[in-house]
Amino acid sequence: MTAHPPLPTSRPLLDPAPEYAKWQSEEPISRVTIWGDNSPWLITRHEDARTVLADPRFSADAGHPGFPHTRPGAPPQAPGLF
């Protein structure tokens, strides 16, 4: 299993973490670790995000197998809830 960099949790007030600028220029689509071995894709450029959001192969359905929940053991949320 490949180790992915952790998603930054600390940042300067009102600014994104410095790692985002580096990823945006060097590796705009990459995997990150958010907890345990949960490694979702991180997309740092607007045009890339638009492409992914328009692609039916990607899903925002929290019940979809492999969906990266925000914490370990998080149950799927009902549609429309954030």
C-alpha cells in the first residue's frame, strides 16, 4: 500500500494551508490521507474540479462503496444533508 500525504488540518487564519499551493502547481490531482487508511482524491485546480464534477463516474453519494467519510465509522448521510 502506498502512503499518501496527510490532508493538512492546520492553516493560517483565512488562508489555505501552504501545502495546497505546492500541490496545485506540482500535483493538482493527488491522493491524500484523511484518517486511517482512507485516501480520497484531492483536486486543487478549479478546471479539474469542474471536469470531475461533470463526470458521471464520480459520485457524491455517501452510500457508494469506497466513499471517503469525514471520520472513521461515519454512517452514510441522507441525501441533501451536509
